[in-house]
Amino acid sequence: MWSLLIKEIDRQSVIVKGGLNMLVDDNYSATIITDEQHARQIDKLEIVEGEIKVKDGIELTPLDVLNEIKVN
């Protein structure tokens, strides 16, 4: 299951981790179930008024492109 882990930092909700079948290893304020495309690009997301949104002026990379990216 793809999900996002949220923490309260300086009274703001911040997405700190995203991934598949993650082990919850710390005290998070929330866990949100999401799709693969969002979970793999948490740097492009923010929480605004309690909702997860893509940052202004940013587009999520399509999954087929993400899957072609090789990690060293």
C-alpha cells in the first residue's frame, strides 16, 4: 500500500516520508494512503489547510517516466 507519513514540525504538518509498505519507525501524526505517483514524489507535495496538494508551478512526473529513471 502506497502511503505518506506526516509529522507536526513547528506546528505545521509536513510530509516526511512516502513509499510502499513502509514500516512506521517513529511517532508520526498521520499516515495517509495515496497512489504511487504521489508517494514517490513527496518533494513536490505540500499540505495546505489539511489537504495534500501539488506545489504551485510544479507538475508530477508520470509513472512511466519515473520507472525509467535509474538510481545509482
